[in-house]
Amino acid sequence: MSDSQPTRPTKAEPIKRAPKPIKGQGSAGSTPKRISIIAEPAVIRRLSAQSVVESITSNGTIAATVMVLASLLAVVVANSPAHEAVEHFLTADLSVSFGSFTMGMSLEAFINDFLMAIFFLLVGIELKYEVRVGQLRHPRQAALPMLAAVGGVTVPAIIYVIFNLGKPTLGGWAIPIATDIAFALGVMSLLGDRVAAETKVFFQTLAIADDILAILVLALFYGQSPNIAWCAASLGVTIVLWLMYKAKVYTAKPYIAVGLVLWLCMYNSGIHATLAGVILAFFLPSHSDVRLSNLRSWLAREARELDDKYDESAHVLGQHDFTHAAVTVERVMHHVTPPLERVERSISTGVNFFILPLFAFANAQIRLVGVDLGSIVTDSVAQGVFCGAVLGKPLGIVIVTYVLVKIGFAKLPDHVSWSQIMAVGIMGGMGFTMSILISGLAFADPTQVLAAKCAILVGSVTAGVAGLVFVHIHDALLGTNK
């Protein structure tokens, strides 16, 4: 049984029941009292505290701040006496054995290849959500920010190529193309009502399209030499996911188990293993297997049955009929939420407050002790990455948007001004997570990686600050003119 549209969770409406007296709660004619469903005060206090924690962990600005703090901590540690100990810890070998099969990697590789696959799973879930019920389900409406994203990817790459043409560092052309959606939207949220809600939607759609392009670039240009056998195994596992989807498997755990096998195959195939997360996300069902249109009447019937089977004088362990009926309700309510959303709920907090900060800490170990800063500033990698992100992003986004609007292909969304499009372009230069990941894949020379990471950090901070300052100055000038 499947409803036609996937839905985000909404506050459930109270079930209207017949005026049947509830045992122990007075007669049918009395006014029902509003009571708590939780019996233990200690549990109520814990749930209240949990609600506060959830409000914090669901805040994008706080998540972005944690990632920035982790990056700053990494730079401080890298230039302190603790550097060697941390480096030894990050390069420590981890190994797993299954009979005669043994797989080993460093802790840093585990973070970049396995934990970041979970991040890509979350990215893939967000992409699928947008395709199903978000901006990307209306191609015409999404065309403007999506094509603007193409400009925001192309121009930074061209600028990088200009700085590195004819040099062995040309392979880093994709480093400045990415926009860190969590980081960028977190910074934009600091502007509050200064930025229209429609502008934030435009930016989010653009960043999602940017993610799609960056994922394609990662898959096509930054893999290793392919291993045919493992590539075939990856294809076979992907077919298994497709068969599960077609068989209407609505339990998330089998998908996760097969997804782990897919990651293992892709890790050994030469294709970047993090892409397993994206593939898994697109096979997670986005529908509920509960007929949502009938849920209200079904719950009302089950509530009456629970009423009939409840014995106030008996211990709950002895009320087998009551607990059996309650388990049935519990199972059905669990399946109301689609597997796609269940997985998103279970991993989003861990990704935002553990995986991404840990990735930032492990990959922002920029040691500047004994390094000639002048050589970094004049390095073509640093120049290409910085100028590509800080100048190329706004140029590509704004120019493509302007041309498409002027030729009549599309129009700006309501309440979105050209100044806000410029702010979107400037903030698009914040390309932290994906840019760092690509820099580690593009270069084997530590000097080149150092130059790229320095440019990424400085460029992301510059783009974020420049975007905030631009909006405040624009609003101040607009107020003066009025």
C-alpha cells in the first residue's frame, strides 16, 4: 500500500474519537482532562532536554560553526608541539579481517573514504528529496538556479586553468568548482530577514545542482585505475539494490547492509568509494507503505481496541492482548515515515556534528612552521583555487543568470533582486568540504596539497565575509538613498 507523494514529517492532528468513556477517566459526559502520555517525571525531564538538544542539532548555523571551529583547531594543532602526535594518530593503520580477507587503511583514509560516504548518503537523500517534492520536481522553475550552477562551476575551472596551463598542477582544476551547501547556507542564515526566503531557496537549489556536478566530476576525473572485477561486482550490487527497490522492500536495514557491500566493492574498484553513498540514497524508497489516507480511521479503531483491552489493575507485563495491539500500532506508525526519511533522521546529526567536523580536523592540518608564506601566495595552485572560488563563482553565477533573464528564458523569482543574486554568487565561493576532498585526490605532492588547502580555507572565509559585508553595505546604502 503506497501513498502517491513522499512527505516531510508534520505535527499529527489529534484523533477525534466517539465520546466513549476511558477507563479510569470519568464518565462520558465529563470534560476530558489533558494528561501526559508519559508516566515517569524523570522521563519527561529527559524528553524535554532531548527536545532542546534536537533544536540545537537541527540548526544549520550551529553545524557550520562547529565545522569552522574544527578547522581552526586543526590549524592550531598543526602548528603546535602536538602536531607529530596527531599526525601519527591520523596515519595509524586500521584493519578488518574476514577469514582470509583482510582490508587495511589509515584513520585518515577511513574518515575520507568511509565516513564521508555517509556524508554523501545524506547529500544523495537531499538530492532525491528535492527531485521528489522540492525545487527540482519543477524543471522550468529549477532551470535558472541549476544553469547558474553550471556557470558557477565552469568559470572557476577556467580561471584555475589560466593560472596552471601547461603545468603539472593542471589536474587540480576541479578544486574551486564546489560550494559547501551546509557552510554556505549556515552563513547566509546569519543575514536573517535581510535575504528573502525565495533567495535562500534559489541558493539551495543552486548548491544542490552544484553538488550533482561535483559528484559527476569526482566520479569521472578523480578515480584510480579501474579494477574490472570489482567494477563488475559494484554493478552487481547496484542491481541488487534496484531489485530490492522494485520488490517494494520498505525496511531500511537491508538497504544499509547492501550499501556496505557496495562501498567495499567500490573502494576496491578504483571508483571513489564515497559515491556508494549517493547510489544507495537513490534506491532508498521515498514512499510510505502505509495507506496514509486511511491512517486516521485505522488509528481511531485501534485506540478503541486498546481501550477495551486495557486493565488498570494489572501489571503491563501481564496484559498480553493490550501490548500485542500496541506493538501492531508501533509497527505501522514506524512505517508511516518512508525509509529515505528514516535514514536521514538517523544520520543527519552524526554527519553534521561528528563526521564533517572530524573530516575538517583531519584535512585542515595545515602546518605553516618553516614554510615560506610568500611562496604559497605566489603558487599557481593557490592563486587558481583562490581566484577561481572568490572571483570565478560570482562571475559565473551572476553572468549566466543575467543572460538567461535578459533573453527571456527565465525570470527572477518573486522578491529576489539582482543584489541578492550577487550575494548568492559571492557566497557560492565557500567550497570547503568537497574542495578539500578533491585537493587530496588531485595532488600527490604535499606542497601542492598545502597550497590548495590554504587557498580553500582563505577563499571560503573571504567569500563568506565578503557576502555578509556586501549585503549589509547594500542595505545601508539603500536606506540612505531612501
